[in-house]
Amino acid sequence: MQEKPLKVKAATIKLYHHGCPNSLSSEKHPGITLEQVSPVIAFAHKPKSVAYKLLWNVQADSPSELNEYLTYLKHHAKTRQMRVIDKGKNSALIFHSANSPSSSYERILQSGVVYTGPCITRAGYEIHPIVAIDPHGINKALNELSEIGDIKVANIGSFKGLRAELGITTKQAEALDIALKSDYYTWPRSSKLDDLAKTAGISRRSLQERLRRAESKLIPYAAREFLKKHF
């Protein structure tokens, strides 16, 4: 008997993190968005502070605001080290090491929930997208975060995942899997639609239709994510 999929709860929690340099700096520069690229590494714990380091992708409304923000963050009193790894017109990839009164990242993980995406910081608020297997996990996370800042619950509900969010069916996902494994998306193409259809055991027309429908959902999403992070 096939096991039924596990139903889990998901939530997006917004936290104004008291004393955190990221909340403070993004509040001062509301045209800036920070996206966590790497895990947060906490390497020194003291009674009233945590030293941490991570990579951020920084997005700005304008080149001038980006430059102003990077300068401000580099000289912030709680910044231990800040280095620009890559920089575009309105975006930058940075390494940031800083001191904070507490680590919201550790608080989240201690509550038994897991992240479904990167933490985003904007206009003073950290945005934590989480999912909990334990039905009480969301409440545990809220209790943990309420001890270190002001919280808002942006949304809460059942977790469906990206495939369901984009509306990609199982058959469309299977067609994509065959195409990728057959190097269909290399240039020049290493396989043809006829080859993919034989592997899938369906007609060429059906395979092509499934790919086109899946691509029409995936490509705009991938393009938006790429542009958001790198331009």
C-alpha cells in the first residue's frame, strides 16, 4: 500500500530583529533588499551577542542607493568585515560578518522547523519562509522569535512546494526529467523530440505539448529569479 503524502504546515514570518545590523541597515535604506545566499555561520557566542558570517545578495532600487548602502554597511558599528564579491548595476553579492544581540536563524532551527527558501530582509524586517512537520512547530518558531523582536505572520497554511505553486503536473515534470537526462537543452541539441517520445512511451506530439506547457511556467519563474539576483 502506497504511503500517503505527509501534510505539513508552512508560514512566512516577518521579524523586526532588535539590534540586528541587517534589520537596522535595511530600515535606514528601504530601497534595499537582502537575500540570504549561504547558511548563517555563528562562530562566537557571548552572553549578549552572537558573531556570525554569511553571504548576501543585495538588490537596490538604484545604483546610487546600492553604493550608499554598501558604504553604510561596511562602516556600521556592528560590522566585523564586509567584502563585495561581485557587483552589477543594481545588485551585489557580499560577504558580511557582524555582531548581533541574537541569531534569528538559530532560533528558527531550534524550534524544529526548516526553511523552504532563503531569508529575505527588507525595510527593517527579516522574512522567514518555514515549514513544520510538527503541528506545534510554527507556534514554537513564533515564540522563539518573539523573544528577540517584533513579529508579524504574513501567511500560514498547507505547504505544497514549488511544483504545485507553478502548476506543473506530474506528466510535465516527467517530460522535463527525460529532456534533461537526454541533454535536450544543450546547444546544439544532443537529442530530438522523437528520441524523447520513445523514452517516454508516448507520441511526439504529446511529449512536445507537455514540455511546452512546463517550459511556459518554468522559464518566466527562472528568468525573474535570475534577474532579481543578478541585475
